[in-house]
Amino acid sequence: MNRPNRNQPAGGEGEQFTRVRTPNKRDGELLGTVTNMLGANRVVVHCTDGVTRMCRIPGKIKKRIWIREGDVVIVVPWEFQNDKADVIWRYTQPQVDWLQKKGFLS
């Protein structure tokens, strides 16, 4: 008796599904690329709106995720200072590939 493989979809092609968090425009979230590491939990990020911002890495992200130059991140600009922001998410390489394929990144 042939049993279907539970690790593959019913179609049998073995497609891999990726869940990717996209920036929420209502909350003011933007995509950006880390261009420089400044130290003391600060990075320089070039955002998709054309502005280069100095971003802070909050403690809960700093303790769980390593952020390096070239990483694609989601940032939330500060309301009172537009040239500064907080990093809230970092993408993995398969997620970055998906974002480029879907047109979120150029």
C-alpha cells in the first residue's frame, strides 16, 4: 500500500512555502538595508523611501537576532525625528529572495 508523503503537498511537486512578514504601511513600517554598524546597538539603514536613518536595535531583538551589514530589515521611524528609527524585524535570505520576486525590493 502506497502512502502519501506527509512532508510534501498533495500535488507531489514538493513546493516550499515561505511565510514572510511584510511591512505594515499603516504603522509606518519601512524596508531598509543595513549599510553600516556603529556599535552600542546602533546601525545605519538605507530605507526604501530614500532616507538614510540611524537605527536603534531594541534589547529584545539584540538578544535573539544577530544583525549584520547587508541585512534587510523593517524599521519604524520616530515620530519626532524622521532621521532616526527602531529596527523591529530582520529577514533571512530565503525571505529576501521572496521579497525581491514579489516586487517589495528592487
